[in-house]
Amino acid sequence: MALLEVRDLVVQYGQAVALDGVRLEVQPGELVTLVGPNGAGKTTLVKTLAGVLRPVRGTVQIHGRAGFVPEGRQLFSELSVEDNLLLGAWRVRSHRPPLDLVYEIFPQLRSMAHRRAGTLSGGQQQMVAVGRALMGDPQLLVVDELSLGLAPVVVKEIVQQITRIREKTNLALLLIEQNVRLAFAWCERAYVIEGGRIVAEGATKALAEQPAIYEAFLGGRGGAAQ
Amino acid sequence: MSLLIEYLVSGIAIGCTLALVGSGLVAVFRVTRVINFAAGTFSVVAAFLTASALQTWHLPHGLAEAMGVAVGLGLGLGVGAVALGRRGLSPISALVITFGLAIACYAGELLLWGDLPQSYPGVPGTLTVGKLFIQDQNLLIIGVTLAIFAGIWLFFNRTYLGKGMTACADNPMAAEMMGIDVRRMGLWAFGMGGLLGGIAGVLLAPIQPMTFSSDVNLAIGGFAAAVFGNLMSLDLALLGGIVLGVAESLVAGYFQASYESIVALAVMIAVMTWRAIQRRDQSDVEDRPPAPAAATGGARALWVRVALPLFGIAAALAIPLGLNQSNLTVYITMCLYAVITIGLSLLMGFAGQISAGQAAFMAIGAYTAALLSLHGWPPLLAFLAAPVVSGLFAALIGIPVLRMRANYLAFATMAIQLMLVALLSNIPALGGSTGLVSIPNFGIGSWQIQSLRGYAWLSVAVAVIILFLSRNLIASRPGRALRALATSEVAAESVGVHVMRFKVVVFAISAAYAGLAGAIYAFFMGAITPDGFSLLLSLEFLVMVIVGGLGTLAGPLVGTALLVILNQVLNTLGTQPGMPAYMPEVLSYAVYGCTLVVVLIAFPHGLVPFFSGQFRRWFGRQQQAPTAKPVPGAPVDVEPQRQSWG
Ligand SMILES: Nc1ncnc2c1ncn2[C@@H]1O[C@H](COP(=O)(O)OP(=O)(O)OP(=O)(O)O)[C@@H](O)[C@H]1O
Ligand SMILES: [Mg+2]
């Protein structure tokens, strides 16, 4: 059974259609990326998966726990780092949340546990956001714009840490990423979304060889930034 | 000396109840970013119910108080359910809804309990230390308050649920992503507010009898206390409440009890000024106004731009010719109110701030014009001085208050409203409660307005001029800055709009308009009293603007016309024979309160934008679709499947 199943999803903002019949699946343990130009509807999809937006039509089924790293980090800036992490476990209401696990992955956070999250640097905030999403012991991690505003080394570190977790657990990943080169190198399968529709899907290797996709996302300066 | 200590103790006790109300405000604000105007209502209703339980139903102490508190809790949940009921409602709209509900509750309170003060015995006995007598009730209040504050402090700062609730306001979207039910948390916060307010009311009634309108003072006092902690910190709210209570008790003891709201206001302004000086660095709690309805469309046909307004002016000028004396009075009222509501619409639509005290600025204008012309100034000069004085006064208040990002102006203006009426009735030089009489007619040189029709023309001319001034203001460069401000404060700031200064200017302009209308009103009536500028009138202005639509010019005109007519109907109904004397008030409170709530929930942008949108939709102007614009500052994203209101 698929871990995440999205069927014929239609989401509107007022009259404006942001997602138009989106289908998408993620199997347990799978690495999937969703790429597309600005305004394609990626964040809208994430918000719908998280239950922040309600679809007009279609269904979202998650057979398991999901953790979300929202676009732009979205920490609780007035709360401490530790409180931010703890609130990530809200859905599971666990009495012994895996704080130490997160501190193992991101050791620098331990010393900042009691700082106000709003005072952290962008990279540190992204670490908290990833850690917070991991606190609910998810089987699916949804990351919206992992590398936004981060230095390449920081991205690399976060990627490494997520990879490490995947060695121990069967964590699946749905990655949304502007750096398509990174996303394609990391993930096995990809969906391409444009104007609220999935316009292509398949193995990343095969997709990367399609001229249209290469042109749009990988050629030119598309992936050369990093 | 012992008198002083007794004042101090009772001041601390009263301050504790204010702090309790304030803690309810903090609870709601922390979780929802809504400033809850109904905070005092919970106390009053709880106290009334306790009084009935004790005196009418003869229930034992303890049970009666518990019932009162329970009703406070229930009322809190009810207000919360309505204020948070619609997804995507902005905090400022929710604020007005709580205001509307508080006003509607007035009607219920009056109907059920009448307008006499209610009280009941508290804990009997006094503590005697030497020559000092301290009522045990005071000690009870202080003890209970300290215990409760410790409890809620622990709740918010030490428990998981408390942190989850705080997270809701900090970042609603992220909270929802973590699976926190933001709206349910908000509801619980309102419940907490109701509970705390209820406890305050039940404790306070034995030492301070309550009437239906005590809630305004309680809410203002509680707010002033909460402002100490920027509506976020509980310990500072407690401190604030005590400072305020002691100050009020000393003023009441040594000067005059009716100056209470002045103390609250003075303390509030002082704290805000101090905070404004302090702050500058840290990001304050942010609260953006609802976006005004789409500005006047681009290229319109010539006849729409020129012919229609000309026709409108001609009609407005011709109407007085066909009216009899009593209808002329209604017409003048309409024009004057329109001047005020246009200003309020600018303030609410563009600066995203609410004034619950426009009648006070009208009063300032009216008294300025009346006093000056009574002292021999030519009427024209007195007339021109009125808006200046009102505007300056507003700027003075606005500079500290508007520095705070959250919507503090609403409370500050309400405090001004109460303070001013109290002051005017107490100052003999201003005529006390009988007001000023035999104000000369308006005139220029030897020419004088002698007839109602003349005043009608004056009023309509002023209204038209104000309308055009405001239109040009909106279309001008500062106007565009204002629109930027209405959409996003941060964005406006980043393109170099000095947000605070603009807000102050708009507030001063709106006050000046009110002052201008007040001046004409004074000349036209020939006599003015403080009661003519009541909180109810301020409320009416608010209803007019919200019904009509924010940030538009047609909106307030339509809203004003509708409400003035409605007012006539209500007055006729309320003064039927056999009705109690307070019946007109009951009707007005009920109708205005409910209107505010219903309009904000059903037509969040007011009637005029709604119907003009419908009109365009029906008559197929395709370029419409101001859809999909989320209400900025909304707790969560707009519900996508919902039809937009555009
Ligand atoms: N709250 C909103 N109200 C109205 N329209 C919205 C809202 N949020 C997004 N949209 C619109 O929906 C469409 C999809 O937006 P979305 O944020 O999902 O894009 P995205 O793929 O995440 O883009 P990006 O790569 O820039 O993050 C865009 O056209 C956007 O303008
Ligand atoms: Mg996005």
C-alpha cells in the first residue's frame, strides 16, 4: 500500500484554481521529488497534505505519520528552540519525545535549546524546522524548499543527516526543491508540476534525459547555481 | 495615614480584579491575536447572575458564585465561537465582532436586570490591625488573584498544552501543520477569558456595585493593565492592574470617582509612550488590517467620472427644497454623520485602525466652536478652529498609541470617549452636564444662516467638499502609500512609507472631519450637552462604516443613510407607550450589536463592495475577480472551496 496517495486533487483560492487534478504517490521508504516553476502549486500541495487547506475535490490519504518542513521554515519565533521541537510531536502526544535524536543529528542545536527560535540564523532555523518535523517520528517527511537561502554546505549537511536517518528507519521523503540538480541526484522518482497539473513523472534518470525537462530545469543556469 | 493604607488595600483589590480581566485579554490575545472587547461583559454578566442567584433564588453562597463564573465561561466560549467562527477572518474583524457582541449583551442585561446597580454581600468581616480596618473581601480578592495568576502563568509557560496554545498565535500556519487545531485552541482561550472575567466580576461586585455599563470601565481597565505586558506577559499585567487600581482608588478617594476612566487612559497612554520609546528594535506583535475593497477602478467612462458626481451634487443640493422641517433635521444629521463616517472609513480601511470614539472628536469640535463663538469669535473662525483642535488632539493621542502595531487605538479611543463625557459633565466652565446654550448661528460677516434649510445646504456642501477631498487623498501619492499600508505594513515600510506617521495623519484627518461635523452641529442645534456625544453615537458611526464598507467612499454614505433611517424606526418603536424608559437604548444596542456581527461574518467587506461586486458579476464586466486575495493577517489561509466574497 502506498504511504501517500493523492487522487484528483483540486484546490482553489477563491475562484483561482491552484491545483487541478493532481495525482501523486509515495511508497514507504521512497525518495520522491516534486519540481516545478514558481507558482506551480507546490506549496499549495504541501499545505493540502498537511490539512491546512481543504481540497475542493479529490482525496489525500496518508497511511502513517507525516512530518512537514514548511516553506520558509515557519518556526514559532517567540518560543524556544526546544519548545519548537517538542511541538513537532503534537500529533503523537508522545511522553518521551525523541529530543536527543534531533540533538544527535544537529549537535549545534543542543547549545541553543533555550534561545528564542526567532533569533537563530537561517540555516540554524532550517535545522530546527527539519528537527521539528522529525519529532513526530514520521514515516514520510515532506520538505518544501530545503535549500532556500542556505549555503551549499548547510544543505549538504542536512541532506547527509536525513540520509543517515534513512539508514536506520524506512523514512520516505517528498522533496520540493528549486535546485533540481540536487533533487534529481538525490531522489529516485520525480513529478513535474506546472500550472497546478502534473505534467510529467517517472524515474529521475529517465526524466533528466527528456530534452524539455533538461531545458527547463537542468540546462542553462537552472541547476548551475550550486 | 490609616486612610491612605485603606485606600491602598482597596486599590490593590480592585487592581487585582482589573488584572484578572486583563489576564483574560492576554489569554485570548496570546492564542488568537484578537483583542477581546467583550472582556468586561463576562464580569458583569457573571456578577448579575450571582446577584440573582443569591437574592432572587436564595441559593447559598458558593453555589451562586460558581454559577456566575460558569456563565462567564459559557459566554466566553460563545463569544469565541462567533468571533473565530469564520475561517480567515482577520483579527481586526474579530475585534469588532467582540465589540458588537459586548454591545448586544447590553441589551440582554438591560432586559433581564434593568438599569439599576447590582451588588451582594461578599465575605463578611473585617481585619482590624490597630486603627486599620480592612475588609476580608479585599483580602480574598488579592489571595484568589495571586493564586490564579500563578496557575495561568504555569499553564502558559510550563505545560505542553499551554505552549501549543501560544504557538497558535505565533505562527498559525505552522501550528496547523504540526496538527494543532488552531481554532479550537482559540476557542479555549476565549473560554479562559470568560472564566477569568467571570471570577473578576463575582469577586468585585460586593465591593463595587455593577451596572450594565460597568463592563466598559472593566474592559478599559483590564486592557490598560494588559498593555503593561504588551498583551503578552501575565506578570506585567498583574503589576499593571495593581498600579492602575491603586491610582484609581487614590484619585477616587482624594478627588472624584468619575475620573476613573481618565486615570486608566492616562496610565495606558503613559505605558504606551514608554513602550514606544523602548521598542524600535524588536519585532512587535503584528496585526495587519483587512485589505480595503478594491480601489476605484482604472479607466472609467467619462459620464461615470464627471456626469454622475455632478448629478449627485445637484440632487443633494436640491433635496432640501422638498423637505419639511423634521425631515430637514434628519437630512442635516445624515450629512454631518456622513462627514464623520467618511473619515472613519479612511481610518479603518487604510490605516487598519478602529476608533470607538469618533463622537468624542465630534464633541471636541462642537465645544470648540461653541465656546469660541460664545466668547465673541466670529462664527467662521470658530468653525474653522474646530477641526484643527480635534485633529491636533487626535495626533497627540495617536503618536504614542499608533506606534504599537496591534490594534490598541480601539481601546484608547473608547477611553477617550468615556473620559471626555465625564470631564465635560464635571467642568463648570464648560457648562457641566447641562452643556452650552445660546450658541449663535453660523454666519459670515453680517450674513447669518437663519433657517433649517440654510443649515441643510451648509451641511451638504461640507459633506460634498469632504467627499472630494477624501477622493483626491485616496488617489494621491500619499493615498497610494496608504493603500500599500493597508495591504502589508512590512511591505509598506520596505518601500519607504513611514507607517506610523501615515497612521497618525489618517487618524488626525478622521478626527478633524468629526470636529468639523461637530462644529456645524453646535451652530445648528444652538445648544449642546455632553450626553449628545455618547459611546452609543460612536458605536453608530462604527456600524455605519462597517455596514457600508471599509476604505470606500460610497460605503459610508450608504451606511450612514441606512443607519439614520433605521435609527428613526428604532426610536419610534422604543418610545411606544408602556415601554420602560431604557427601551430605545435596548433596541439600539441589540440592533447595532447584532448588525456589526452579522455584517462582518456575512459580508466582511461591507455591503457596498459586496453588491457592486455582484452587480459587476451579473452584468458581465469580465475584468473583475478580486478573488483569491487572502485577508492579510488572517489566522489561516482562506478556505479554498469557499466562494470568495468579491
Ligand atoms: N493564499 C493564497 N491566496 C491566493 N492565491 C494564492 C495563495 N497562495 C498561493 N496562491 C497562488 O497559487 C498558485 C500556487 O502557489 P504556490 O505557493 O503553491 O506555488 P509554488 O509552486 O510553491 O511556488 P514557489 O516555487 O514560488 O514557492 C500561485 O499562482 C499563487 O499566486
Ligand atoms: Mg512554494
